[in-house]
Amino acid sequence: MTKDSKTKLPTAPSSSTNVIDLVLKESRAYTSMELIESYIGEEKSLANIPIQPLYVSLRSLPIELKCHALSLMTKEQREVVYDLDLWKKDEIDVNEFQNWVRVAALSPDDKIRFEFAHGVEFALFIKGKFNIWTFDAEDPEYPDHDYYFLTEDNLLLFEYDETCDIVDETKTLIRELYYELGVEKAYQYLFTIVSDGFMSLSEQEYSQKKGRLSDFGFVDYFDALEVLSPLPSVSHIDLFINKKEALTGEIDNIGRLQTLHQNSLVAFEQDHVRISEELAKVSEEKRFHFLHFNFIRLINSNLEFHGLLKDSPIAMTRVGKATRNLVNLGINYIRGTREFGETSVFDVFDFVDVHRVGLSLISVVQKRLKKHLRLTNLDDSDEKFLGNYFETFLDDLFAIEAKYKGVSEQSDAITEKSQWEKVNRDANLLVSLLPFMKSFKEAFEALSSEGRLSNSYYLNYDIDSIDFEALILSSFVNFSLDKFKKEETQKMGVTVTELKSFYGRFLGESVSDDLLQAKISAFIQAFGLAEINEVDKYILILINEHLGGYNLEELEESEFKHVGGPIIFNTLS
């Protein structure tokens, strides 16, 4: 990055300042639409406005103000906002970029119009939007439609499709080239664009664009993939933590000036105590500026990866929460793995490092579950067969903001090592149970395909809603009542009378918890589940979730329609 001594710097760190507080303060100052509009109205330079809040604000301004704004920005700022809309991953996005074509064409500033028309971004746009042909006025060949125009010298023909609504603006900018360069040089320039291979031109510009964006804290899609790449296993995570050494890059004045739009930071206005506590211990100014810029790159990487820089504030906030939670999880796990004493985690690890640890912890569990769900054919729509406990577990874990519910009233963000250990435990339990779930499902589907099941047979389920929880609880109730000792009573369900009997014997107020626990242990042994850790707790959770909270012995038979858990036979006339 180039040094720029005239650029205004953010406040230097003090005993009461940390990166998050500073970025929040800056974002509030620079995100105001009134501020940007007042600068434009007063024709004040926008050179010291950080580029991300400026870009997001510009997108919301009417076109008249955008036209004036271009003249108040530096050439480097203009190039960055063009870059952000010209590219989608590594491909040209002509539809998004044509908004800047309109703005530039309507600019009252001759220099801005020519700079834009003579820029490589416009060259890539017209190469991607139009078919451009050399034209011989003495032996003319016209398209067999009216969707074309000729340049001022009648030497080039621009062909477009009938839906193109940017023709007049393109003509204006091409005329600007002829006016500023003269007919001969303008034709030579345009002919060079026609002659250059599109792929070669776009590859060259993409490489240069990456460097420009990097100076301002932005990343392209593929750099975002690298920033957000998880480590492959827990052992790799622990090795990374224990071997990590501090690296502090030099940040120039342009980099120090950058900040984020407030929409991307809403999540960090709360629940950042742990992050702030660690940052408060960082005393070296060079490290502070490095972490400041590194934090901006992390947020921009997440926005780029999810394609949300141009999206709604709600979407940006959702990704911001996920990022904050992963940073919190990373800090907590790192502190539980490596000794820091009174020093800060951020003296050794930067924001990208800490986020990678949190991301990797979640990713390791996700990948293991995906693999085993796929191997047992219980992924996608078949996840509902797993039952509510594991369906909620998977929905929460694979959400953008990873959460965990367990036996709690609500799902909470995973920000603690202890929470992650519970997630990992439940993942191990599910992986161990999947072969049994698959067997239950196959047996159930065989009965269904043979026509041996009917919705009319059951009081509290229809066939499509029966899941593993219903099947295993039905088996457990029958086992507890010794029904499996009688061949004629081996059945997929229980009667109301049997369920009441089970409740009285094992769940009644005067019954010892030890009796139910002993029966669960016997069931686990009988069904070959003894090797699965925590399966006894899982069965107990299901019993409490489905059968706890009310006295089954006092319910009328018709009221059992609303009871979950075991499958109840319909004996109502």
C-alpha cells in the first residue's frame, strides 16, 4: 500500500479504546446519509470518507447526487466502487455495472465522463454487453434487425439485444472518446478493445482489481474462500493454536482510514464483551492498527462470501451475528487450549485466526454429520424421520448463525467451548444411532409398502408423521411392559390402557427415578445399543419431552390424540 501522509487517521488506541469500539464509533459517523448528502451539497471532498460506508450509502442515493458524488471522490475511490459492481466472483456482471454507466454518462463533469469512457471497466462492459463489428461504409453489412448503432466515424457497429436499455448512455460515453481523443485515436482505442481477447482483458483487469480492493480492506470471492477456510479436524485446530506465533503486518494510512458500514456492525453493538476484554489488553499501537484493518477484512470476507455487500441490512446483520459468535467461540476455545496469563489472545492471534478456530469447530462437526447422514440415506427430506430432537439439532447447527438447544427452552448461539462439547457429544450420539435409525426406517417402510399400515389404525399419528422417536418409544413402552416376551404382542404401537399402565409403573409421582433408569439400561442391552455413549440420556430426554408435564392416568381416551411419543392404537369407534 502507498503511504499517504495527508490522509486523516482514526483515533489512536488508548486505555479505553479497542478495535470494536473504534470501528463502531467510525461507522456511526460515516454511515449517516445526511453526512454524505451534505458533503455533496456543499461540494466537499469525499476523499476521507472510508470506502465501504461510502459505497453502501452511494447505492441508496438518487442518480442526480451520484453524478455529483463522482467528482468529489478520488480516482482510487471511483475505481473501487466500479470494481465492486463490475465483478461477480471472477465474472463480469454487466447488468449490475450499467448503473455506473448511467451515472457517468449523466455526470456534468467532462473529466469524469472521459475518465470513465477511457477506463478499462467501461471497455469490459461494452465487450460484455455489445457485439462490436468493424463496418465498411462502401460495402455495408447491416444486422437483420434495428438493434444497433454506428460510431461517429461509421467505422464500428455496436449490436445489442432488444432488452438493452443502456444504449443512449453508451453512445454518450463513446462520443466523449471521439471528442477528447479525436476521430483517429478514438477509433484506434475502440478497435484495440474489439481486437483484444475478452478473456485476456478481463483476466488482466481482475488481477489488478484484487490489488485495488485489498488496499481498502475488501477481498474478492476467492480470497474470501481462503479467509473463511476451516481447518480439517480438531487435532489440526489444537496444533494451529499451540504453534501459532504473532505476525503483525504494516498498515498504511489508507488502510488505517477504512471502516465499515453500520449495517454490517449491528451485531457487534452487543455481546462483544469477551472480544473487548481481550482487545483492552492490546497496548502496542502497530498491533492495534493491524487488528483494526484485519477486522475490516474479516467482515468484508463474510459479506463477499455470502454475497451480501449489496443486500439488505437484515441480511448483513444476520451474517454479522454469525461472525461475532464464531469469534467469541474461537477466543473461548483458544483460552481453554493455550495458556495466556494476563496477555491478550489478540497479541498472538488476529481476528481472522480467531474466527477460523470458531468456524473450524463448527465445520468439523457439520462435515462429520453430513458424511454419515449421506451414507445412511437419511439426509435432506429424510431428516424429519430422525425426530424433533435431532431435527432441531441439525437445523440449528447448519443455520448461518449456528445454535444449540439440547434440553433448554430455546436455542442459543454456540459461543463457549462447553457448548461446543455438548454439540460434539450430540453429533457423536446421532452418528452412532444412524444405523439403527436406518434399520427402523427400512422395517417401517417395508410394512407400509405391504399395506400393513393405515392412518385409521393409529390415534395420535398418521403414517407420514411417524418418526424414529415414536418408534423407539413405542418399543421401549412395550419392552417395559414385557410385551416382547409374548410373540403375539410384538406390535408397532401401544394401547391407551398400556400407556397408562406404563405411566403408572415408571412415571408416577411416587415412583423412584432409579426404576425407570434401570428399565432404560435393560432396554439398551436388549436392543444392542449399549455401545452408544449417552443413549440412555437421549431416551430419558424423549420420555420427558413427550410424556412429561401431565398425568396420563387422568386423560380420557379421546384426549390421547394430542399426546406425542409412543404410537397409540386407535380403539375409538
